[in-house]
Amino acid sequence: MKRANGMANILIVYSTTFGHTLEICQRMKSVIEKRPHQVSLVEFHACQATDIEICDKIVIGASIRYGRHNPQLVNFIKRHRLLLEARPNAFFSVNVVARKPHKRQADSNPYVRKFLKRILWKPNHVTVFAGKIDYPIYNPIDRFMIRLIMTITRGPTDPKGTFEFTDWQQVEEFGGLISRM
């Protein structure tokens, strides 16, 4: 939906653990605002029904931690499903499994498939972005667990390394799609 002046009020609600999903949201925002539209970024904990009611379009972005999206985000979506469905909407997931190009689609990404089965909301658009591993910022337990997962899946394990897998062109293309929906 667009307003009379062609500008839409777009709300991007996000769930992030270490901040990379927010970085992706910020890049999308910069792309969308060139159209020109107004974009608000709100962490899902702070998002109210009134925030959703006043937007023309909504996007929800969420990261994976230890194989699942934040359970509180699932509750947020259940609570606001009717508001989400009442406007053009989209969902994106950020996870390191998507570092493999064939795991960047909703139907090929195990986390997204599982998530979409858990919720009644059926987003108009769904995509998956590859995330980032930033060992130096993790606490010892997270560093150990992520290195273990990366060892099993043949990913990077250098505890001093930062490894970004995000395809920023894909992020910008999704931002363009949000602008047009």
C-alpha cells in the first residue's frame, strides 16, 4: 500500500542476537529510503500493535541461535498475525547454514522450513540471508558451541576470526522488492 504521495511507511521488526540482523535491516532501510519511503526499525521486544497498525508494509527479520529462531518472536507473530496479514509483508531469516548458496531459499533452508511450519502466518515474501560468525565477540560457551557446529558442518573454526557470509547484493535486492510490494 502506498500513500497519496507514493511514499509508504514501512516497518522492519527484527530479532538479533549479536547485531548482524540489525546490520542487514539497516542496509535494507538505506535501499528502501531511496525509493523514497519512510522506514522504521524496531526490535520485536519493543514493537507494539500500534506500530504495526500505522505502517503500510511490514518486514520481520530474525536470526538463528543454536538452530532456532527466538521463541518469543514466535509468540510475537502469533499475537499480531492478523495485523501482519492485513498489509503487504515479508520475512527473512539470517543464519550461517545459508553460507551455502543452495540453502538460501525458504524451501531449502531447514531453519526457515521448520519456522514456517510452527506459525500460522504465511508471509507474502520469504528469503534467507547468510549470516556472520564473529568469534571474538562471543562468550566462551558460545564460542565453543559455534566452533563445534562449524567443525561438524565444515565451516570456519579460527577462534580469533570473523567470517561474514552475507551477500549484500541479495540484501539490497530484497530491499528493492520490499519497496515495490
